[in-house]
Amino acid sequence: MSFLTLTNIQKSFGQVQVVHNFNMDIEKGEFVSFLGPSGCGKTTVLRMIAGFEAPTGGDLFINGKDQRPLKPNQRNIGMVFQAYALFPNMSVHDNVAFGLKVAGMAKAEIDARVKEMLGLIRLDHLADRYPYQMSGGQQQRVALARALAVKPQVLLLDEPLSALDAKIRVSLREEIRAIQQQLGITTVFVTHDQEEALSISDRIVVMNAGRADQIGTPFEIYNTPATRFVASFVGTLNMIEAKVVDPAANRIQIGDQGVTLKHSIAAYKAGDTVSLALRPEAGSLSDNVKSDTALTGEVVSAHFLGSVIRTRMNVGGNVISFDMFNAPGVTPPQAGETVTLRFMAADLLVIRD
């Protein structure tokens, strides 16, 4: 039995339904990320788990107990917000101790627990400082310690890294993941940053217009997107329009070039248009790569991105991007040059709307 269960969860504000029949089972100790653009409903689902919003319909259970009748302070949930939400007039020690004092814990126990939490986030030397005396990354670690101090059964993180600069964001997300694994706490993490979700999650829920378009491991979400939205939102992806030639034989035509797919198109008819997806890293101009498919086209542009050079080519009206490693001494193809991109047919995914 799952630890956190959401069944047919719905939420409407007036006549506008913002979450549609959301279903998910989260195991104890699992780290799950809700990923999607602004307004997709991910934070609304998080707030319903926390009890800040009441579902319009559906069921929500934690460890087998119905949460819907319970107020937020009765759910034993820790929450970390985007804007830190620390008390400015309290020291680091007192911020972390706040929930413990509300719970009526003895002072000696509070001091021991706060010391343990500050040691966990490696800020025990700053216990007497106030929030304004700390960096954004330090403040967010204090907010995390405060949420964990009360030993919650579920930890909720609402875009906790979005206000930080890129370098701190990377180090802090790794720290959050390490702490989560160390404590074995069930965690739900909301983000619009695909790299964050891919790098630290056990599973990802890609949300679109109040619905879960796909739920899967980072590997599954990236390599086998289930919908056009997932394919376009997660990672850089080429969307290619092709004409079905022989559905039984999986034969298509991209421009005037024929390709045999590995994925079935038996549901299509000859003459139909089929949407295909190809990751930029799947192709190569080298003759030495393992490949069973090739497309020839004219280079549109080449952009230097540091470790890679992203080149764009036109194939039958489709602009296809592919990545080359930046190798000193190797000149990238120039605009107007004709090149042949080689790849495995299995990397061409059939995308259904």
C-alpha cells in the first residue's frame, strides 16, 4: 500500500477547474517532483496535500489516514516555501525551534533537536544570527531545518530554489536530496525547472493544464515522452512532421527521404501526417557512429554553446537540431553546407497528441 495516495483529486475556483482527476500513489521515502509551467496546477495539488486548499472532489490519504477532515496543523507535514518565510525578528535557533515550542516540547529537548537540525544543514555555527544577516541559500537551508525539526511524515517543497542564483541552486538541490535520502522522508517537490526535476527525483509528474500528462522515472520521462507536451517541455527536442507511406511496414517519408521506423504506426493510414521526436544528442555527422538511418539536409546555423555546438539543418521543411562536441581543431559545418545526419531509427519516437 502506498504511503501518500491521491485519488481523483479535483479543484475548482468558482467555475474554473484547475485540477482534473489527479491520481497518484507515492511510496514511503520516495522523492517525487511535480514539473510543469506556471498555472498548470502543480502548486495547487501541493497546497491540497498540505491542507491549505480543500479539494473540490477526490480522496487524499497519508499512511492510510484520510486527510480531508484535518486542518494543516493536524497533518504532521513540513513545508518549505519559495520565499523562505522565516521570522525576521527571530534568530536561526528560534526559527528552527518555533514548531517544537508550539508542540509544547520541553526546552532541553528543543535545544537538542535544533542542534541536530542545524548540524544536518551545516549551519550550527550561525545559530545566533538573524535572517537578514544570511545569504538566500543559508536562509533556505534554515527553512528546510525548521520544516524537518518537527519530524513530519511528509515534506513538501514549493519551488524552494527559484529565488537563488544558478550555482547555489545546483549545490542546494543536491544537499536537499542527500538530506532526504539520509532521513528517508517522503518528499514532494514542485518546480518548473526540468533539470532540477531530472537530477534529484525518483519519479516525476509532468503536469499540463491541471492534468498529469505523464508519471515516470526521469529516464522514462526524458527518453519516452508520452505526449507532445511532455516531449516539448522536458529537454530540447526536435519535432518532425512526416508522411505515412506504408503503415504496415512502418515506412514514412520526411521531405523526399524515406525512413523505416522501429516504432509501430499501424494505427495510421497511408497519406496521414505523423509527428516524430528526435533528441539533439541522438544524431551525429560522423561515419563511424552506430546508425541505421540517415537524413541529408542543408545547414541553417551553428551555435557555440561551450562544451557543445548546436547545429540546425533543414530536411524537407523540418528544421532539425543536433549537438556536436566542441573539439579544438574541428570546424563545425557552415550555413548552406549539405550534411548527412546519422542516427538509430529507434531514436525517432512517434508522438501522439
